[in-house]
Amino acid sequence: MQEIWLKLQDWIDQYPWLEMLNSLAILCLVAAVAYLITKKVVVVGIRKLLARVSWIKNSAGFQKHSVIRRIANIVPALVIINGIGTVPHLSEKVVQLVQMLSQAWIFVTMALAISDFLNIFNLSYQTNPKSANKPIKGYLQLIKLIVYIVCGLMIIGTFLKKDVFTLLAGFGAMAAVLMLVFQNTILSLVASVQISSYDMIRIGDWIEMPSLGADGTVIDIALHTVTVQNFDKTYTVVPTNKLVTDTFKNWRGMTDLGRRRIKRAFYVDQSSVHFLSDDDIARLKNFLLLETYIDKKSHELAEWNSSIKDLFNQRRMTNLGTFRAYMLLYLQKHDGIAQDQTLLVRQLQPTAQGLPLELYCFTNTTAWVAYEDIQSDIFDHLFAIISEFGLRAYQAPSGADFQNIQLERQELHAPELAQKQAKNTENT
């Protein structure tokens, strides 16, 4: 047996490359075994221990990311770094190259592990109710960027055989170039600090930024961008610094108050405005909302007009003023209108499209569908009841209106046309 082993060894000595391949195969096998043991035994054991902690087990970051698994990838690189020097017949340059590549792999793995840890930290922080007010994703992205830069410098330093601080000193001359390259990052960082300090926006805020086409809910705040989901389900990505330099509207105050404003004008045909007769007053008094108002107004006008005999100088009730009072009383009795906020009905400047009566009030909900239902219900009622006051809602004449006018003219002049045709017939 010993003779066979000696003969085999003599034969291998004749082929040094075969001995080198054997040693490399053994080194790779040892690295693979060390990796499997670390993954299947050490990592699994540590994760089971951590899973016994309830808040870690229930964490979304624990399920999605694994820092320990990342760090386990370092083990085969460490085996190769320490074992590559024992492989015979390898040149010194190849040994150094393999060791530098293994070191670079370790640096990259550590950077990715730190990145995963920051992701876990961010997911855990987002479970805090205050995270929507003070998002930290932008700051964590900046830390990741610094980690990747340091990792890149360490890799470069490993291949150049230079110290990291020596490389940083050399980069001092490139400061102006770096400022130019990272100007957006610097601007975004400053903007993120301002947004967080002044509480300008939060995740879940409804913002409106017409200059960039953003009108929806903020769903993500990162270092460089703020993502807005518009109401048409599209996404607008807004540069973070634009929220500081440009104007935008934040509807958070409306949401926090739980009230949403209605500010819409109702256009009345001015030619339909007139004084109310006694019969009109008696008829409108049957409206429950107007009974008290008409009694009070009639008493006020009677006192005012007691010393004035001239009818033209007396004050009288108008259908427009009564309708305006009815609109206000209707809003005051409406269940969907907030009575603790400003509530008024006012006349605006008359226009060629009619006399605007503007409703200014607040609904007691901010839900979009409910808000639109309340607003539509109010105007449905006003459009339907305006004729009871002898008023007309303004509407620009359409093609059908002109056609009706033409038909009315034809009917009006029909007898004259018939006479002319009869005379023409007699003459012929």
C-alpha cells in the first residue's frame, strides 16, 4: 500500500498543475462545506432563537430581510483568503489577486448586510404611528449611499494597496467635481431636513401641485423623490427639493378638521327678479323654513314704512331676497352641513351670465363620495324649487331655443301667409 502511494505521489510530482488543481478543488470543497454549515446550522439556529422574541418574529423586516444570511456569505471568502496561500505552484500575483477579490467580496457583502439592517430598521419604524409624520427613509438612503461610497473606496484601496484615508486625501482635489455630481443628493438632503423639521408633508397627505401634475395622496417620501398617487390611479414622482422651492397645496388641514368647503355659485336670471305681492307672501309663508323669516321681515318692513306714504320709497320684500334667505335656512337645517363653521349665502358681482348667488359652507365629512352627494343634493333641491319664488336659473340659449323661437314666429305669421297665398291664388 505504501509503495502504491509513493508511486502515485511520484506520478503527481511529474504534473505540478494536477497537484495545483487538486489543492484548489479541496479548498473550494472546504469553502462550500463551511458555507453550508454556516447557512444550514448557524444561521437557522440564530433565526430560531430570534423568532422566540415576539416583536422580532412579528416584524415585517424579519420576514423580508436577513442580515445574518448576508453575513454568512463572508465565511467562504475567509476560507479562500486563508487557504489560497497553501495551494502549491500558484504564482504570488495570482494568490494576491484571489485574496483581493475575496476581500472585495467581503466588503460588498458587509455593505449589503448594513443596507438590509437599515431596511429592517425602517420597516420596524413604520409600525410606529408617528412614522407618517416623521419619515426617516430619506436619511437611511443617505446612510446607505455613504456606506456604498466607503465600500467602493475600500475596494479601490485594496486593489491599489492604498489606505482609505490616503484615497480620501487625494479626493480632496476633486471636491468641486463631487459637489457637481452629487448636487441633487445634497439639495434633496437639505429639502428632506426642511420638510421633516417644518412638517410640510406626511405620508397620507393629499397634496396638489399643478406645475408638476400632482394631485393625490403622498405614498412615499424618499431622499430624492416624493411619490404621489393621483386620483386617476397614476403616479407622479416629485423631486424632493421641488417641494421646498415650488408652491404646492396640502389639504391636511381639511382632513384634520373633518370638514370640507362648498363654494359654488348659483346663477339667477336677473330679469326674473321682482317684488313680492301679498298673494306671493301668503303662499311662501306656507313654507316651514320661511314662516318665521317672513313674519319677522314683514314686521320690520311695516315699522320702516309706517312713516312713508309714497309706495316707491317704501321697502318691500323681493323674491330674490326671500330665496336667498330660504337658501341660508335650508343649509342651517341640512344634516350634512357643519354648523360650527362659516355658513353664508351672498350675492356676487352681476355678470352677463346672470346674478351669482354663492353658497359658502362646509360639509361635516371629507369623504369624496359623501361630499359630492351632499353638494349635489343641495343644488338639486335649489334648482327644483327656484321656480316657486318666481325666479329662473340662467342658461345660455341653445340651438333648440332658437328653433322654438323660429317655430313661434311661423305660427304667429301663419294667418298672414295664408291670406297672401289665397290672394295669389285668386289673382292667378
